[in-house]
Amino acid sequence: MTRSRRCRRGFGKFNCSPQVSIAFNCLAKHLGNGNPSPNKNKLEFDMTGARLTATKQKWAVRASLLALLAATSAQAAEDAKPAEPAADELPSLLTSLPALAPIADAKRQLKDRGIFVQLNYIGEVLGNASGGLRRGGVYDGRMELAVDADMEKLAGLTGGAFHANGYWIHGTGLSRYYLGNTLTVSNIEALPTVRLYELWYEQKAFDDRLGVRFGQLAADTEFFASKYSALFINGTFGWPAFTGANLPSGGPGYPFATPGVRVKLGNDSDPVNILAAVFDGDPSGSCGDDSQRCNRYGTNFRLQDAPLAMQEVQYRYNQGKDDGLAGSIKLGAFEHYGDFAHQRFGTTLKGDWGVYGIWDQQFWKLGTGEDAAKGGAFFVRVGGGPQTRNLVDFYADAGLTFSGLVPGRPDDGFGVAFGYAHISDQARDSDIDAGLTVLRRAESVLELSYQAQIVPGWSLQPDFQYIFSPGGGVADANGARVRDAAVFGVRSTMNF
């Protein structure tokens, strides 16, 4: 989350190959009995026929339909291409520091038995030098522990895998307490707690070209994800504001995961992959409080909410080390079958939906072989949905990244990125109805970042962000528009 032909967006549906049409239209038809319908004036999705249910039996039916979709839409594979590096191939402080060699040996022995343990820590200092709600600085940090198990080595289950990870989150959020903005300045910002994130089992078959994953899942690990935007610190370049601001409790993206089922067609060597998933539609539930407090430890395991369905088609090309400039194109959609308040009138609307596209592309290679991934690249992501239901009805971001260009610093990377979230006209009209003198329009962020490797497994990352119109353009305590904010910071990342 491969085909050689591009899809084009039609009115209320996607017009593309039969396999892709199945992926986008059959889900909409069967997951809640909704039907896509054309509208000559604007994109819209007819949800009036949706029958919402919270029973576990309905969840089982939806999961079965996804599995059927996967079985009937399998794509023929091209010649194998090298996959992305596995987590255990990433630089580690355990191999960089001789004093930690015994731990590295123990970790290697566990891996030989089918168990891989990963520990990393991110700590950062961020400060708001001007603008926002108030000036000030914060420290926040996140420690992550992840465990992966190869079930073939452990229990003889060919194609089986288990994964679990959780966080210790601490410190103060700059966006929450100092900026009041929508495009969160840090992708690790969350309320302090110890939190379970993902907990799932995956079974693969047919030469790993069919994978079914179920358990507690996060959508942001596979859906709406750009390879090259991962360099940046602002949270919108991960799980974007288009989903984070519109879905209940922010949807199944950091810091939340939620019960669900994901089906994947194609493996990492195939040019085409198809992803389809169903999640519980509200990670925390409506409790009248902060959603992160409602599900503080990530252990609510909710199954009673209206579902969220996501689909994505991925096409990758030139992935070999000696091929041309590598790139990928992804087209995706989501449908939520719950109730949503009208952005202006507050009336209840059935369901919500959105579509998006991503383009990752190298434009310059430093060399071939081991240097094939170094050079220059860009990413572009665009998403949109109906303005009646969504606070952010249009979203776009783009960026340039460079790696291996600094003499004597082959593992350093740097880049610039820009993100834009448009506040829907209906939400702005509600500001007018309320007699507000400051009206919301859009929020944007410009980020410049440099990631310097100190030793393999430890990097420092100076970062600058400029936030345009925090909150989309809201008033402060004195009734004046909150001023643009300039944020400076540095992040330390350590992998063990």
C-alpha cells in the first residue's frame, strides 16, 4: 500500500482497471451497504443507505469480504526487486559502541531463534520564538520498545508473524500548550503516558503475495505514507491533518491504534500492491473529554463503533539498485460509516469519505549499488473530501530531500517541506454565523531540517518550522488573530 496504468478520479468512484475497481467500489458497496453515486456538480458519496452496526458478527462479515476481495484481485508479479531494508538492518548503537557488544550478541541470538527486539529513544527540545499563543520552550521524549516474532522459526507456522510495540511518552507538547495549531510541530507529541500501540498477527500465503493482518492496527504505518517525508519532524508529514483533523479521535494514527483487519495483495518485490483494511472507527469513543485521556494506555480495544474502511493501490518502479530513478505512485480512499456533525449547521450527517494521492520520486542518484538510494528526491501528497463533514476539506504537502551530498558525511540528510490544510467553507461560514471577527481559512507549515549522524545508530537533527495562521486563523484572548509562529529545535534519535 502493482499496476502499470494510472487511475483517474470520476464522480463518486474511480475509473481504472477491473481489479482496482473491485478494490474501491466493492468495499463501498458491501461494507455497510453504501453505494457510490455520481453527482454532476461536485464529488459526493451517498451514505443514506448505510446500515450502521456495532456487533462483532458484522465485523466478521466485513473482514471476510476483505479477504474475498484480496483473493479475487491478485496481480501477476514482475521480476523480483530488492525490498526496503528491514528494521534489524538499520544502524544501531549496539554495534557502534564496544561496551554494548554483549547486548548486541544477545540480540543476535534471539534473532536467530525468531525473535527480534528493537529499542529506540527520541528526545527533542523545541521552542516558540515568536507568535502562537505564547512564547516558550519544551522538552518531550518518546521511548519505543518493539518485538517481532517469526512464527515459522518459533512454531513452524510458515508465513506467520507477530508484532507488538509500545511507547513511554513524556514531556510537554509545544503545539498543545504554546501554539494551538492543527499541524502538530512534533510527530512524537502526545500526552505523557505508557501506551500500547500495535499488537497484531499476520499470515502470508502464495509466495507472500497475500497477507492478512489482524489485531490492534495503526493506519499510519501503511496508508497515506510517503517514503521521503519521513525525514521531517512536523506530525502532518506523517499522519496528515487531512485524516487527523477529520476522523473521530484523529483516527488510527499516532498515538492511537485500534482493532482492525488489513489485507495486502503483492509483496515488497512486486511492482503493484493493493491494501484494504477495516478499523474500528473511533479509537477512544465519545467521552466528552480529551480523546488521549479517554484511551490513555491504548488498551480500550473498542469494537462497538461504526467502521472505517481504507483502500490504497501502490505502484512502484525502478526499485533495483542499478535501475533508473526510483519512484512510486499511490492512490487511496477512506470511508467512515459513523455519524458526523455538519460543519456549519450541526445537523447529523451519515458517513464521511476522502480520496488522496502520493507521488515519491528520485530526481538525482548519487551513484549505483550502495549509493543508489542517495541523492535527491521529492514527495507530493494531496487529499480532499466533502466540506460539509470535514474541518479540513483539502490538504496538500510537498518536499525535497537530499542525502549523501555533504563531503565526509555520507549518511547525513537534509530537506525542506511545505504543508497546507484548507479549512472548509462551511466551517468558515459557521464562524460568520457566530459573529466572529477573525475567520478561519487555512494553516500552513514550512519546515527546514538537517539530520546529522553522530555514530551509526545516533543522529542529531536541528530543525526550523514556520507556522502560518495557527489554528487556521483564530483569535487570541484579546480578539486579535494569533500571529504566525517561528519554531526552533533539535532532536536526538538513538536506535539500539
